Amino acid sequence: QQQVKQSPQSLIVQKGGISIINCAYENTAFDYFPWYQQFPGKGPALLIAIRPDVSEKKEGRFTISFNKSAKQFSLHIMDSQPGDSATYFCAASHGQAGTALIFGKGTTLSVSS
Amino acid sequence: KAGVTQTPRYLIKTRGQQVTLSCSPISGHRSVSWYQQTPGQGLQFLFEYFSETQRNKGNFPGRFSGRQFSNSRSEMNVSTLELGDSALYLCASSFSLNTEAFFGQGTRLTVV
């Protein structure tokens, strides 16, 4: 019940295309869903996050879509660029667990030019 | 505003030894969480400290421990190191509990 399942494991997208990464969860107590971007040798960097009271949040080229009934959320990267090539992690947490994040296994994105 | 600072960046230790890692959170942040990242298990939550008290703990053996000081800086300790403890150890800083978490660059621990 504590798992967050992320897919696909790897993704190759042409420059200018849309990258889509999906996550699913079981624990209905989760109330915070962030996405992180990690480059080799670096720590994860917070990209964008959403709470269940909204179905979509957009920040620049990054959009989170959230489907509470299906217990799924996804990250869309519009106009993907080679500089977006990184590993992306979805995560979830609930207020009673403080800031403890349960992470998906990650998606390695390669954007080809 | 300075980010999360973790020291040292790299460590090589021998099996059976112990190790202490340090984390300085973003100024004004009072919550520090620790994570272990390995290729096989991914990112796993170790524990969280807020106001010098451990608030939450992940599913790790008692060899993994931590503490937080009055200035919010935190340390984690791993005793009796095992080869499987080789990992990137990440510290995350948050203003309070259940708020945005910002990660440091991590400490790469290699146990030989």
C-alpha cells in the first residue's frame, strides 16, 4: 500500500516532442505528489508538485495531471529539449508521515536532437 | 540563499567500521530528512527530524541512526558497515513537516 509505481522505466523522445511519465499509487491517504529531476552526480531537484484538490498544475513546459479516482498522476514535458535528459522520479507523501516521501523507481529520459 | 550542504561528498570505508554524515539545511528550514539511493532499491526514506526530534523512521535496521542539533543541522550515523550500505545518501531540507523538500548533492559512501 505504500508503493508508488512508475512507468516507463526509460523513454526516448525527439527534440520538440512531448514526454509523458506515469505514476500510480494505492494509499488513499497520500496528499502530496511531487516530481523530481535528477542529473548524474547530483541530488534530486524539485520540479513541480500537486495536491489532490486540483486536477492539473502547469509550470512552464512541465504539467502534472492528477486523477484522484484512478489514483494516478503523470508528468508531461512539452517541447522536450536535450537538456531535459535526466532521470525523473515521482513521489508521494501524507501529512501524518511528515515529509517522508515514497518514491517511484524512476524514468530515464533521453531527448534526441 | 544557500542550498542544502552535505559533507563529505565521497567516503570509502571498510566493512565493520562506522561512518557519520553531515547535513546543513537551507537557512530557516527546521526539518531534515535522510534518504538512501541505490540502483536496485531506488530512493528509500531513512528518517526525518524536526525540532531535534525524530518524527518518522523508514524500514532500516537500528545500525542507521541520526540526530538533529538546535541549529537544525543533522547527522546520520551508520555503525558496523556492510557492503550493502554502499549508496548515495541524500539529505532533504524542508521549512516544516509535510512541506516541499529540497535535496542536497548527497554523500557517496563506498564500503569495501
